Amino acid sequence: MDDIKIGLDFGTHQTKICIQRTPDEGHGIPEYEFFKFTGNNGEEQFFLPSVIQINKDDTLSYGYVDPELEKESLPLPQLEKITSVDASHIDDEAQNLFDKYSVNADASEESMNALIELLKCKYKIDDQAFRIRTTEAQQKYDMEMAEYNKARNLFRYFKQATFAEYPWEKAIDPKLLCIWYLAYILFLLEDIFPDGFAINMGVPTDDKTFNQKRELGTQLLISAIHLVEDVYVRDLRRFLNEKVESLMKNTVIPDFNEDDKEFYRINIFPEAYASLIGLTSRGKLSEGMSLNADIGGGTTDISFFIVKDRIPKIYKYWSIPLGLNYIAEKSGFDYSEKDFVKNANPDVIAKFNRKKEDVVYLLVDNLSSIVTSRGIFKSHLLNALRDRILVYNGGGSSYPEISNSIYLFTDVKVADAELWSEEIIKDKKKVSKLFNLLTTAYGLSVSENDSEVILCDFDTIISNKNNSNSERNEIDKDVC
């Protein structure tokens, strides 16, 4: 019998799953497969959009939703069209006015010029009124669109709202949406693996919030399992035919219990840890101080870590609310429809890169404060950081324009399919092209136990041995 472990990369924009099968009751050589979801037209995809829709009959659709079935809320706002002022024919208009109202047959040059100047003043006033009305119309439209989107029965970002304090103004609690979305995924998995499996799921967190997020992630998964196995008894059709009001009544979020977590074989890992563990556990990164940048659709997550005994010890984690969608939107194109590199505005890319640089410079400043307070020269820190590793993954790692070196972190590495060279992976050639998007799911599938996660207090970054005496010691970049 195979031992099954699910690496569940529950993403803000889309979700990916890597399945680890280990034959001989967990003693054989692991084999890997990325789960394929089915789109609306029957096509197979390695990604499930993190989207839920309330349909016209009050049932829910997940992932690949049909906009035609969305339950109506408010009417779609319409932007008022304001006619612009056309002053290109002012000379002709002046002549027409003179011909219509003048008692003289011929217009003198002085009279015509005076009439033209009057018309220019009128057009200037009209143009000012046009600009004011256009601005007011746009503001009115933006307000109505905000209300429309708030009331829409299409839900995104519920994962981000649950784990990362993203603002949420929808009528349904984002935790409930997370549970229903996870339940839908579990229905699909339990249909294939009815004898059960372990689940490793990633969440955005740092050392100070990990325990809280670990408990919350466990609660959501257990609630989803309860819906699948106890309420709807593995009947996906019945679940999909349920009305949203009944779903609310049937969904209970249990108190956290470590025994339940162990019983259901649930592990919750920091996403930053999961994206790194696949690299470090295979010895793909050298030991020492390094950065990881995960550029996704909605956010860019940067973590500062140290590899020790092939385990990433994460010391600091930042999430920048800018990603590929931001660059595309500010550049004036739809990322899903047009080529990113050809259409991305260089000024927008530069601004995006500066945001990453701000994080790294702040990191170095914080480290400098720590080392100098312990009697160590700042120059020793800079020498230790010079030419350090910066690993990129996520969708943005495909583009050199935004997966560049940052300050002292100049040894840029992009997570690629070389990591899988020794693994048995179904459709390896096909999924290798998507490696940067599937890294976290794979990392989750090879992670062992969340109790082994090492998230360190930033203030302990410099070990005590560096100030064990009054001398100003060097900082060893490979063992710090």
C-alpha cells in the first residue's frame, strides 16, 4: 500500500497540488505527481483559480466559474459619456456667426479676430466644464464600481483576508469561503485516494505569528474534512447542489486540538519555508545567509534565511502587496491576454524593483544595528553578506527584468527543474516548464513535520560566540 502525502499550495490567486506517493507503506522510493484540475471546457490544468461564485440558484461554483451563472447583485455601473469640446474649426465657426448676425456683407480683419478671441474664451470655459464633468463622472463611476464589486457574488482573496489581514467587506466570512474551497479540493482528492492521505498546507506567516496561523490552518482543514466526510459523506454532487444558506449552517469551525491535528495527519508550514525546503533538503543551496523572493500574481514575498544542515532557518519575512498583476495593470494591459515582457512599462518595473530594494536595504540596516550593538564592525557584516545568494521563484522568476540582483545579494539563482532531476515525477517534461509556479507545492510534498520548522527571532541572528569577548570578531557568512 502506498503512503500518500498531499502538498497543498493554497494560493491567493490559484492553488496547486503535488502528490507524493511512497510505496511499500512508506519505505520505498517516493514518486511525485501534480494534480490536474478540469476546466469548464474539459481541459486539464495544473492550477485551480482561488475563486468562489454564488450562482443564480444559490449554489456555489469553485475555481473555474461561469460568469453567466453568477447571481445578480447590483446593476453593472455605466460610465457617463461626456462630449468633449472641439475647437479645431473655430475660424469657420467665427465666419458662420458673422455671416448670420452681421449687417455688413464683409467682415473686417479686426472684427473677425475679436470674434475668434471671444470664441476661444468660450471654448476655454467649455473645456474646463468638460474636464470637471469628466472627473465627476469618473469619480461617480469608481464609487459605483466599488459598491458593485463589494456586492458581487464572486469572491477572491479570501485566503489573503483570512491569513494576512487583507481588508474584507463582503457579506460572507472569508474563513467560511476558505473552508468551502478546501472542502471542494478534498472531495476531488478523496475520490482518488479513498484510503486517506496526509496534508501539508502552506500559510503566510513569520516567527511571531506561526503558532497562531498553524492552529488556524488546522482548524480550517478539519472543518473542511468534516463537511466532506461527515456532512456530505463524500458526495460531491450533493455538496455542489447545496444552497449557500445551508452551507453556512452546516459549517462549524472547531477549537484547535493537537490530537485532532495528528489524527487527520495535518501539517501547516510557512509558505516561505515550503518554497525553500525542496532546494535545501536536496543540497541545492550552500550554507549561510541568503534571500528568497517569491514573485506571484498578487504579492512578492521576500524571506531572509540561513541554511544550516540542509534546513532553512528563516529570520525575517516580508510581503509586498505588489506582483505581476500590479505591473501589468500599471502598464495598461491585461497580464492574462498580452505578453508580459513586451508590454510591461520600464518605469513601472523600475518602481517595482525599488520596492524590493527598499526591503533589502532595511534588512541590512537592521542587521547593522544588531551587530554594532554587540561590538562588531558594520564592515564585517557587509563583507559577510557580499555576493550572497538570492533565490527567485513564483511566476515572476521567469522574467530577468524583475528577478535581478539586489544590493549585496548578487548570486541570483532561479528555482528550476534541475531540482527534480533525481526524482520520479509523472509528466516531468511537461511540469518542468512550470517549475517556478509549482515550487511551493513540491516543497510542501517533501516537507516532513511542521514541528521541525525553524523560524528564528531576528534579534538572535548574530550568535553569542561573536561577542564572547571584547574583541571585534569577524562574521562567518557560512555559519552565522
